[in-house]
Amino acid sequence: MTRSTERTVDGLTVRVDHELCSGAGVCRDRLGEVYELVESRAWIRDDAEFEGRRADLDMTETACPWFAIEVTTA
């Protein structure tokens, strides 16, 4: 599977800042269909669907203990 640190789908951009990410896994635990952990860093799955998930994505942004996730409207 391929993965990235920034992805835009369905008008939303999700970004994971690897300078801040500690690999705590809160994002993956809450929304594993979008995030995965590899080598202690969160990645955005390339097969992730964002449609209808704005509230869930915003929740992962808020829940990240290191403020490493950013969700914006594209």
C-alpha cells in the first residue's frame, strides 16, 4: 500500500506533519480507515475516502496530542 503525509480528496486536504508526529496512534485508533502507523509516524492511506467524514477528520485533528494533523477545505 502506498501512503502520504498530505492528501486532498473530496474537497478536503488532510496533512500530517512528521516534524511534530510522535506516533502516538490516536488518529489510527479513532479513524484507521484513513491513518496508519509506520515506523512511529502516522501516514494517510492512499485508499482513504474523505467523503462524509469531515467531523471524524476534524476529531482526529483535535485529538492529536502533538497537533500534527491539519484538516482544511481545499
